[in-house]
Amino acid sequence: MIERDGEPGGEPGGGRGGGPAGEPRTGAPGGRGVPARRGRRTAIVTGGASGIGRALCRELARRGLHVVSADLDGEGAARTAEEFGCAGAAVDVTDPEAVRALVRGVRDEHGRLDFVFNNAGIAVGGTTDELTLDHWNRTIDVNLRGVVHGVHAAYPIMIEQGFGHIVNTASLAGLTPAPLMLPYTATKHAVVGLSLALRAEARAHGVRVSVVCPGFTDTPLLDHANPGLPQTATSAGARLAAVRAQGRLYSVDALAGDVMRGVARNKALIVAPASSRLLWRGVRLSPAAAVRVISLAARRLRG
């Protein structure tokens, strides 16, 4: 079984308890009696140049962790690093060797790997009939394979050391039927499923896994949908559509705080803001009714 949300766990960078959120205990379950590692805790954040990733870097650095801001935009990652006292790295998450080198480098340099935030992603929008296979493949490469590459690189290290916490960024679109952006929706559902299944498996090794499912958040993704891909009416108006669908966009600062609290509580699913949790519960209560309501909303968005 998947453990309950809110099992004891410490705040990143100074909490109580064993495992990834606190100092690992010698002989803790899954730790195989490995001596507790000392030193400054570490965190890798992909997509750290802007948006949610940048806000996470700030929160983690504020808590005293050694943070690596990694991004395809190396200059943006460096700006985040300079501003918050982190390290910066130019990394393409679609390249498994680059991700592996990043993760192993942090572990080798600091002797531990506490947190990996697989946060890099792109937004892709359009009606399904107008989207090309390029839209689909690029979204899968970044949003799903990027997470797989991070997990594949970090998970064996965390098993070996007997602790660690993998935090994958999905979306409310990974919990609800979200039309007009099917490649995005499909990959985010996949990330949710991957994360919950891995959490069940990882528990035996003392490794934690959480997945973040935010509603529409005020990030540059909304201004740069379909990056390097053919634009559609949906992608060109992504920010306006998000405002019309949700009302006020959620701030990245508020979301980063929610994520840190959820990680400290070892929550399986971190869903924010409250309006997103309400929608998610509605979908769970009556999926058929939710589909009808969302279908009407999609028609209004298309005009």
C-alpha cells in the first residue's frame, strides 16, 4: 500500500526525523545499516531558470541546502544561482547522459543526494486535430522522458545511500480531464502514475517520492507555449485562456511554499491552490459530470 500523506518527516534543510528530510538514521528501514551521512543537504532542481523551478531554488537555498539550478537555458540557470547563492548548470533533460552526469556529480562532490526536483517542462496547446506528431513527441521528450531520466539517474543512488526524496512536477491536468492540450495532459497523467507507483516501490528502500499538481500558475510557460513548434490559437492565447479558466493565476512563490510544506510532510500528492483541490475532488466524485462541465468550458474558450 502507498503510505498515508503526512507521515512523519522533517522540513528540508533542518527538520526532525530520519530519511531524506532529516538526517538519515543509522540502521533506518531501507538504509541497510548505512552510517548516517553528515554535511550540507543537497537538492537538484531542473527547470531552475524561471517560474516554479526558480521559486523552488530560492526556498531551498533559504533553508540552507546546497542547491543546483539546472536548465536548458544555462544563462537563466546561472542568474538563479547568482541571485540565491546556488550552483548553476546547463542541462537538457531530454539527454539521459547529461542528467546522469549532473546527478552523479552532485553526489560525488557532496557525498549525498537528498532531493531531486524533476520540474522541467513545456506547455503545448491546441485542438487535437491540429496538433502534429512533433507537438506530441516534443512534449513526451521533455515532460515525461525528462522525469524518467531524472528518476533513472537519482533512484539507484538514493537506494544505495538509504535515503532521498524525488519530487516530480506534474499538473492539475494530470488529475483531471484537460482538453485543448492533450500532449501536455497525457504526459502529466503519466508523471502522476509514475510517481505514485514509484512511491509504493521506493518505500522499502527508505526513499520518498512526491508529485506536485498545481493549477494554472503564473509562469513564463504561459507566454511561451509550443516552444519551437507550430503555434495554434490555443497556444497563442494560453495566458488569457488560463485566466478565463481559473480566474487569478497562482503565484510561483505561494506554490513553492506549498511544495516545501508538502515535502516536509512527505505527502504523496501536493495539489494547490485550494480551488484546484476542489476541482480534483469534483472529478473524483463524479467523473462523467466533470467531463460534461469541462467540455462546456472548453467550448467557451474556443469561442
